[in-house]
Amino acid sequence: MTRRSELPAHLAAGSFTVRDARAAGISASRLRALDLALPSRGIRVPRAAEQGLARRAAPYLVLAPEAVLSHLSALALRGLPLPEALRHDVRLHLTVPPGGVQFRRRGVAGHRAALGPEDTETVDGVPVTSPARTFLDIAALPGVTTEDLVVLGDALVSEHRRSVYGTAAVVRLPGLRAAVEAASGRRGSAKAREVLALVRVGVDSPMETRLRLALARAGLPEPVVGCLIEGESGRHTYADLGFPRFRLAVDYDGSHHLTPAQQTRDALRAQEIADAGWRLVVITKGDVRRGDAWVAARVAEVLRRQGWEDTRP
């Protein structure tokens, strides 16, 4: 049996073009070996390779130098939240200029659009649409809800100094607003402009955004995002959402709160909140499964105990 030749390190690491392989002296028969997947014509992927999105996209961008990574792929490259209805779309989304050759390949979603210098940048070595341009492109996709866009907007503009390291915004809110206003008349711009009125700075997770929106739909007063809670001793902590007037803190606890170490930290923090004279409502995944009405009712009940009056007719 003929032993299969090893690929050069730069090809064994991830996706590559047949053109690059031939330039490296790889034979046609080696490129047909079973250890290589064929995702699209002219491209090979070592089956054993563990690669990220940038490496996966690289050969497609070699074959179409005018293309940029866009839409859902631009979100995934930056680790931003995907719209719920489109979370399972694993195609590469590539945008080419008007008149350019649109990709018609398996596993690729091709788009055409005129992109200015402000609409593109480089991330992990590949060209990608800018955060603001991506926000507008996502707003124009069918199936994307207002809530999906608020989640994305919150993630883009999130910045705070609530920890030692803090969080830096992908794009600051004034810059995102300016980009959306400059795109007036473009498909998706009207929806994006409406959504920006609901975007808030300082949100740490998609579930915090969805919780805030659920409370708003139920007619509760708007909470403060990343609300500061100061105790008499000078110690302080922060709530995901807070109602300072009614001294009520609301937190969403995801699965990472189930570890013993995190539960110990949470217990100490809950005591700090109580010592500051505040009430704490913790919302869990189990609450979310019971629906928005259940979650809102839990918060509303404690708000009333804290002095809130629902004056809606």
C-alpha cells in the first residue's frame, strides 16, 4: 500500500485552494485522498483540522478577491449574537460589489452591495463588513425580529467599568447612530433606526436584553442597566437591571451560576444587596421557559411590594 504523503504545515492547518496546493507541489491524486473534504470546487479541507471561521473563509476570498465576509458570517467572526431564527445558518455570507461575480457555490450565501471604505475592515486577517454596516445588513434580512436587532445593538455598544478589566464597545452608540442615519433610504435602515431607540449601553448578555424587553412589554417602569447599588459601608455592587426608586435589583443567572464557586460569590453578593436595603429578584432559565408573562409577573409583584403602583388603565 502506498503511504499517503503528508501535507505541508500551511495546508494541513485548514482550508486551502487547489491552486495553492498545486503551487506547493501537491499532486492531483493526493488532493483526491479521503482525508480531505471537498466543501466546494477548487477548495479542500483536511478532515482532522480544527479551524476557525477566518481560516474556513480564506480560500473563498482568494478565489474572489473583491468579496468580503458579511451578514451572519461577520457576526460569527466577531462572536456577536445571531438572530434566533437564523442561528443554524452556517453558510459563508460573502458580499461582492455590484457587477462583481456573485458566489453560487454550495455552502455560500452570496450578496451584492456597494461598500465604501467605512463599510469594511480586517478581522483575523480577512476582510469583513464593519460593525455598523453589518447591523444594517442584518436589519434587512427576512426573519430578523426587532428583539433580535436590539440584542445585537446592545452587544455592539456594550461598554462599562464594572470590573477590573471592563468592557469596550465594538462600536460606540453615537457612531452606530450616525452610520444608521447616513444610510437613510437603504434597505433595513428604517428598521435599524427604530431599534436604536431601544438599545442601551452596558448590557452584558443577550438574555439581559431579552429580560429588559419582556419587562417593558409588560408595562413595567424602565430599569437602569448595570445599576449601581451602594451600601452604607462604602461597598458597592451592580445589578443586571435595577429600579433605584423602588430599591429593587433584577439579575439573570445563566448556567455558569450553577458552579459551587459562583454560587458562593452569588450568596455573598445577595447579602450585600440586602445589607444595602434592596430586594433582589433572580431570574433563571427555568423562569424564562415559563414565558415572558411569568417573568414579568414575578418582577411586578416585588415592585408593588416596594411601592410601585401600576397606573395603566
